[in-house]
Amino acid sequence: MIRSRLAREKANNILSMYKISEAPIDVEFIAKQLGFEVHPFDFPNEISAAIKIIDSLKVIAFNSKHPKTRQRFSIAHELGHYLSGHEDFDEEKRAFVDPSKKYLSPQFKQEEEADEFAAELLMPESLLNFDVFENHLDLSELAEKYEVSEQAMTIQLVNLKLPFNQKK
């Protein structure tokens, strides 16, 4: 289910601005065009990526141990935070949120919005429509073409209500 049409519009605006019209989307190119340095980093496994902006220095660091598909999504996710103007919540700023009601947390909503942006940036609806209905690509072919995990592709296809086949 699409929760943030605005995040998806931002992703499509970025693709349009840089005249990107085919998969796979070069997310590092986009980050660099937006003024970011992008670097691998030896994070603990539970950290996918981080964004840091200090004066004019803008850096996205991604987990060097994660699969390439996860790294790409993580970079796109961090760009989603940046372009949505999300606040950097550190531990001191986090409000206590009942785990059963985490969906009420501002941080949770920001994470969802960044995920929506990343999904649309890497797997744009317009390109997927063509590949599903014209090229008749199955799930694994789509994931491979877009350089995303099958899980991320499945979620995007379900959210967009696009039909897909597991394997041909």
C-alpha cells in the first residue's frame, strides 16, 4: 500500500531532472549530483547506511558488508530522508513509543516515507509497467534488471498492484 505519494513524486522528479529513463537506476550518480560523497563503511550488520551533513560536506556511508542490492536501496533511502527534510533523530531526541504503537512515532513515519522514495527511485512505476506488461518479465528478471532484491521488488509490485510471475 502506497503511503506517501509525495515521496514517490519527489523520486520521479529526480529521475526526470537527471533524464533517467531506464533501469538500473544509478543511485550513486544521483547522490553525487545532489552533492553527496558516497562511501562504503564497516558498520555493524544492523546499520544499513547513514547520512551526515556538516557545513558544505555531505556524505552517505553504506554498509560495505551488505549485498549490493541492499546497499543501493540504503543509499536511495538516505536520499529520501534528505529530500524530505527529515530531522536526524539521535538517541537523546527519541521519545518513548510503545512498541505496539510504533506506527504513531514520527521516526516510523519518516522511515516509511524514505522507503517509499527509495522504492520509486530504484523501481519507478512507469518503467515497471512497461517491463511487466510489455516485456513480460517475471519477478527474478525484474529484480535482476533493477538491481534490487526480490523482496524489495515484490513489495513494490504489490504496492503498485502490478501482476507478476515468480518464474517463467
